[in-house]
Amino acid sequence: MAIQLPGKVKCIIDTLEEAGFEAYAVGGCVRDSMLGRKPEDWDITTSASPWQVKELFPVTVDTGIKHGTVTVLIGHEGFEVTTYRIDGEYEDKRHPKEVLFTSDLLEDLKRRDFTINAMAYNDKKGLVDAFGGARDLEDKNIRCVGDPVERFTEDALRLMRAVRFSAQLGFSIEGRTKEVIPALAGNLADISAERIQTELVKLLVSGHPEELRTLYETGMTKVFLPEFDGMMATPQNNLHHCYNVGDHTIAALGYVRPDKVLRLTMLLHDVAKPVCKSVDGEGIYHFYGHPERGAQMAREILQRLKFDNNTIGKVTALIRWHDHRPKLEEASVRRAVHQAGPEQYPALFEVKYADTMAKNQYKREEKLAYLAGYKKIYQEILEQKQCLGLKDLAVNGKDLIQLGMEQGKGLGDTLDRLLSHVLELPEDNTREVLLRLALAGETGTAPKQQGTGRYYSGG
């Protein structure tokens, strides 16, 4: 089988071979090329030592020289070149205590995680596939190299990687490989939150986010996301639902585009339902307050998994407002957008759509019609450039100070009153009208109460 190597990769391999060493493209780039995908990175493995690699190329970076890796820079592009190696004993269920360099390519390949990642290629020798990776690609199998217990014990993150590759490629996990996972799932407790986060996100934004179920069934979520196990154990006995909370969540993931924030939102949008569940006299389940409590719980979970503050802020805001239903009139929608934050739109509509589609058919058309009406009014508000926040007001604090107002809480209260007035009467958002209202100490009509919608969605 011939693989088209990029020119710079071929140049590195040729340079190493001309110096008397072996060199191959290896791992994921070979796998993706065989699948007809464009590799994100090209890694190279070689019999040359890191120091010999450094002597052959003018610009290198010692990326992980202790473990045999040097990054070769050609132009502004970097390529990791790693010496064939044998891993020593794994002490932390993630990294080998030491590595031994070897001149044997097969020794290097057999330490890798899965057969589909344990293939090497160069133009002279062609494909080196000692463990049946090509066959597993054809059969759509994720299978460990050698004994799966050994591979997973060496590096517990491989447990999640097996499921993540399954989700990304649409493959099945081979029987023995999957069979041993539950007994080893507890080892994930020794893996850093950052590594867990990376694998979780890659799974969620894949083409098969429903593989989250495999993480649950094999006992992995119990280690790093026990709240999801609680969701899987929480039924929803009301007219709006046909799934338990966890199964509804898995279904919802498939109805939203593969964006990190959106998929994380759907993962956690109902995370508080198990703790907010109540049952009325007719045996119907309710989950009052779950959006607000869910936003709090989601923040704690995302912080535990070391997500950045920007992602946490976006996800928790969407969760807090995912079940809010203003009346379908301009003033109510303006207030809803202002309360949730204009930055949450239009993503909030995508969340609401996914949530609706993951429920049963009860009043679905009515719910989708409501959502369409909500979006239509929102678009009209944007087209008319109506005021949705303080920054959109035709006056600001400096204008009020020039009128003789003093800085402080009173100034802020006046701006808030002017904003409240304009959210009701957008045509009054002019400098002349607002300054007159500020001087008069009046802001027209009082804010209207938000509607709760025409139906109970069941969350």
C-alpha cells in the first residue's frame, strides 16, 4: 500500500536514511492516511538517537529528549521525531519510569496502545504492520496490541482512548479489549483531570457522542463523572419524557452540532435533576429549579475537570437558561435576551432544539412552533437594532454626570431604570428622551412580569 507522504516528512525520512538510519512515519498519521483522512500531525520514528537527529537538522527543539523525542523544524512547521524505544516499568499508570532506546522497529511498535496506531510507513519498505492494524481498520475494530490488561495497566488513559477512537472512527471495541475495561476502570482515578478532560471532549465532539454510554457501561464515568451515573439512575415519569435523565442526555447530544460548548451543555443541562426530583400526588415527576442548580453543579464539575473559565462561563449560562420560556412578544423576548445575556444567543436556540428533540412526541410540534416564534422575534429585534443592554443605551454614565448627577450607586440605578424603560419601549432609546427621563426621575411603565409559556416542558 502506498501512502502519499508530505514533502517535508519525506525530506526528514530521506535525510535520516541517507545518514544510515531507519525512519518511518508512524501512528495516527499512517492510520488516518489509510482511512482517507487528512492527518493532523505527522510523527516520525527512527533508529537514530535524539542527539544524532539533532546533528542532522539545523533547527530542532528538545521536546522530550529524555523520552527520545526531538521536534525538527522545517520552515515554521514542526515534526516530532522519536527514537525507537522500549518503555520501562509504569509507576503512575500513565508514564514509564524510564525508556530504553532500541534499534528494533518492532520493539517500538509493540509498546503502542492499539493495532491501528501501531503501523509504520516509508516509501522504501512500504507498510510495516506486525499486529494486524490494517485488518482491524478494514474490520472497524479497536484492539489492543498484545495483552489488553498489560496495555491498559501501563497507561489507564488508554481505557478512555479506546472509547474515544470508537466514537471518532465509528468502530467497535474488540471483544477481549472491551471485556477487561470494567475491572481496570478504577485506575482512571490516577490520571490527571486535564488528560480526562481532553479525551472526554474529543469523544463529545465526535460523530458518535452516544459512545458516552460505553463510558458509563464500563464503569469509567463512575470515576470521573459520577453525576452521570446518578442521571442514568433517575427516571422521568411525566408526559414530556420517554427516557431516564441519562438516556435523554445521550439522545440530546446527537441533536446539537459538534461544538465543545454545545456538547458540554447538553451533557450537563439536566445534571441537577436527580437532586431536584419531586413527585406529586398523581405520581408525576417534577424537577423544579434544576436549571439554576444545574448551572451550579456544572460549574463544580467543569472546574474539577480543569476546564478554562471561558468555557465554564458559556456552558453554565446556557444551562441556567435552557428551560426559560418568555412570552412570544417583543418586550418579553428583549428582557429574556437581556437576562440571559445577548452572548448566549443564538446558541441557546440550538440547546433548546436538542432538548426538545430528545423528548417524546408529546406536544413536540407545539414546542417547535414556540421555538420558531421565539427565534423569529429575536431576529426582528436584531434587525431593528433594538437595545438589549447598557452598552446599547443612547446615553451613558458620562452623559448623566454632565447633567449634574454624582458618581455612585444612584447613577447606576438610574441607568438600570433607563434600560428597563427601553426594554419595554425601544423607540424611546434616544439621547433626548433618556436625558429627559433621567432628569424627571421617571422611566415610564414598570417592567412586565415574564411569562412561563403555554406548556410545561418537563425540563
